[in-house]
Amino acid sequence: MDSIVVRGNGPLSGQIPIAGAKNACLALMPATLLSDEPLTLTNAPRLSDIRTMTELLASLGAEVTALQDGKVLATSCHGEINPVADYDIVRKMRASNLVLGPLLARLGHAVVSLPGGCAIGARPMDIHVDALSALGAEIELKDGYLHAEAKGGLKGAVHELRFASVGATENFLMAASLAKGTSVLKNAAREPEIVDLAKCLRAMGAQIEGDGTSEIVIEGVDRLHGATHPVVADRIELGTYMLAPAICGGEVECLGGRIDLIESFCEKLDAAGVSVEQTHTGVKVSRKNGRIRAVDVVTEPFPGFPTDLQAQMMALLCTAEGTSVLEEKIFENRFMHAPELMRMGANIEVHGGHATVHGVEKLKGAPVMATDLRASVSLILAGLAAEGETVVSRVYHLDRGYERVEEKLKGVGAHIERVKAS
Ligand code: UD1
């Protein structure tokens, strides 16, 4: 397995291009199952999770061709469709569950394995099941697979999610787009990736209003047609790279970044002593004078602080002046990076959903292990702030969600190398 070697760094300077959002693209790709005409996605990120979704869609009978070095995905689904999403592929990635809604809508039945993905909590499927059942599907769990059937097709309905789940909102949006009649989803997730999916579905002929708010209204249509859609910028990749100059000093512009996608995160950076500015071309970040200040962080659904930036923010706060408390409200087991950061000299106490970070002057390089996608990049960021060398192993997690991470960080002067497994 590859590892990444990082050496403590001085100030960074230059530009980092931000890719299309992994989480948006993973919801957009299954939308191809809704139509027999081609769906083309531009600004796609080049990641192993995207390849996993490509493999899953191919197993269902869709075609996904990566063009322009993977930046454009030409998809279509005009032939026979296999309704079974197999465990062997689904276990690699939780977002595989996003084929459930589209398969049900197009075929009236689907058999989808329960997903795997990052080991950051139990991550059940009950909210998806309730949402699709509201549209008239009968869903049963048998031998690790969800067997879903909508005899006579899906029917529009009013449904309130018990929690604003991103994936369940996406499944509902796609299914309701082809259901008979009007659907209203209450307590819907408001993440920018939902807005991006709704935009794409509208381009395919769907009638959707209210995306980006907690009540979405969908008027079902008989069929959807082809479209070309640009994937929104990745706000999590953006936030991650914004932390590099915050940690090392210097000034970096994240090209294509949009502050409006991560306002709550930017507010915390400002409070910590990092200056953030929207430019015509992206987001410019530099560290204000002096040491980073401690700040408290609570992760919440959008527009709150994103759980997917909690680990990276912790890496920054490890060397802040004072004590920060991070509260994780989305996933119950998302502090696995804390013990690894402690191997580097961080002073962190974890109690249930809270982590208390007592800032230390300096971190020290150490061998550490990536436990999930965002944890792995937090260790790289911490390595940039540490004295000496940090070796991050198990970086396959990283490749699921960050394209060319070493190249992007090297481009602004970071000392980072990938060591290929022999
Ligand atoms: C998506 C993102 C992920 C991000 C998360 C929260 C993708 C591909 N992934 O994941 O990076 O961390 O949103 O912003 O877009 N839950 C249930 N039952 C369900 C569904 C969810 O209890 O049926 C719980 C989960 O265990 C978790 C919480 O709800 O504790 C949030 O999950 P959800 O919003 O559904 O996240 P994902 O869509 O899986």
C-alpha cells in the first residue's frame, strides 16, 4: 500500500485548483438510470470513488465513459437494466445506495445491498427506506439486501425526514421526479450537492422547486431526457486546502472555490486568525499575524459546519493558542484521527461526541495511519505543521476523495511525496 511522506513546512504560496465535488458527482451519476438518453457530466473529479460508481453503474447496464482525462463523464442507460446492485461493489462505498431511488423509479423494483464506506459509525438506511416507502415502495431486508418494489409505479406523497439525511434527500428527489403526482419533502437536506442534483434533474426535464431549503416540491413527470451538467466545486476539498496556508503560513488561492459553499467554516477560520477573501478566480487564504487562536466547533447539517471538515479543522487547532472543543453531531464515531494526531504530540481528550484540544506549540512528525477519508488528509495537514517527517500509511482512503493531493500541495511549496508500495 502506498504511503505519503510529509515534512514540516514553512509558508506556502501559489494556487491550488479545486475539482468538482465528489459527493455531488456520486449523486449525479446514478441520475443516468432515470433516462434512456445520455447524461454528460463536466468538471468531474478523478477519484477512486468515481471509478467505483462507474463500476456499479456498468454492472446495472449503464455505460459510463471517462473523457478528457476523466474530467468529463459521458453516461447513458438505454439498454436492458439489471436491478441488482451487488454487495461486492456496494460494500466499497456507501454512496452506492444512491442507485436505489433511480432503479425503483425507472423499473419499479430494485435489489440493493446494504452499503459499506468509511468506518465512521453505523450509518443505517432507515431514512432512505422510510422516504421511498412514502412514495409507495414496499421494501424488505433479506440476506443483507434491500428488496424494493413499487407495484403500479411510485406515487407522489408528502414526507418528512426524521433527520435531514443528504443521501435520503437525493434518493427521494430522483425517485419523486418520475413518480405520479406531486411530492413534498420536509426537513430535506440543504447541502449544495442537493442543489446541484436538483439543477441537473431540472436540466433533464424534472420539475423541482425549493432545493436548498428544507422543503422541496417535486412534480412528477412521465420521462426525463438527456442533459449536460457541470459538477459544482468541491467545498470539502476547498476547505481542506484552505487549511494548508492557515497551518503553514503564507498565502494560497484556491481556484474555482466559492465562499458561499462553506460560510460557517470561513467564520471559524476568521475567528481562529485566518483571513479569507473571495476573488474573481477563487478563494484567497492567508494567516493573520501571530499564532492561531482556539475556537469551538459543532458539526451540523448545512449551513452548519460540515462534518467532512472536522478532522482537518482539528489538525489546525492542535497548535492553536488555548483550548478548543469540537462537537461531532452527525456521526457517532468520527474522532479516529485524534489518537493519530496524539502520536504527533497533540493534546486531545475525546469523550463521546466531544473532543477537547489543548493547543501545543509544535507537533512532531511520526508514523501515523489513515483511518478514513477525511482523517487521512487531516494527518497530512498536521504533518505540514510538524517538526520532522510524518509518514501517513493506508492512503487508499485518501485516493477515494482527493485527486493528485501531493501534486496540488507541492505546487504551493509543500514538502510531500508519495511512496509507492513495492
Ligand atoms: C453524505 C456525504 C458524506 C457526509 C454526510 C453528512 C456523500 C456521498 N456523502 O453522506 O461525505 O459526511 O453526507 O454531511 O454525499 N442516517 C441514518 N439513517 C439513514 C441515513 C443516515 O441514521 O437512513 C444517519 C447516518 O448514520 C449519519 C447521519 O444520518 O449519522 C447523516 O447521514 P447522511 O446525511 O445520510 O449522510 P450520507 O448521505 O451517507
